[in-house]
Amino acid sequence: MKKATLVAFCLTLFFAFAVSFGFADEPKGTKVTVEGNIVCLILDYQKGTVNPVIATGPCNELPPHHHLLVSKDGKVYTLQGLQEGLMALQSSANHTNVKVTGIAQENPGGWVLYVE
């Protein structure tokens, strides 16, 4: 079960980066507020794996990493946006049952939430 979850998150990370590099202009989509858990994808360079973690405190002291938002209805959003919005999420002590507002855009690889 843990292995399947890790594989799913690794695939999500791959698609998140693949999708995010395809956007250079202003995001087009629907403004939404999504409630769910923020998952930090912490790289383990020695093992060559990604460890999905729901932080119990601010994660801005950890090495640079990507974030996902898993909504209550099971959708997985990769979080993108300006530095200020992403830093506010990282410095927050709460990563569970949070509400994040942004522009949601569905792409072939999944959902992207552009944080405000």
C-alpha cells in the first residue's frame, strides 16, 4: 500500500512538472477555493525517491520542494503561482484542512491551482 501511494505521488510529481513548464502567460481558468491537505514532496537524493509528507509545522526550513493539494473530494492539484503566495503556504503551521484560493485549470496531466 505504501509503495503504491509513493508511486502515485511520484507520477503526480512528474506530471506536475511536465504540465507546469508548458505555461508562460497568465493562467486561464476558474477562480476557486479548495479545501484539503497540503502535501510536501520531499526528495531523498540518496534513495532516488520522493517522500510525500503532510508537515506538522512550517516547511519553509526544509530543502526546496514541490507542493500538492489533495482536496476532500480526492482531486490532486499541483500548486503553482507567485513566490509570495507559495511562501505564505510554506510558512503556515497548518497543512491539514486548509482552504487555498486560486485559479484552477484542468490540463491533460491533471489539475493545477495557481495560488494567489
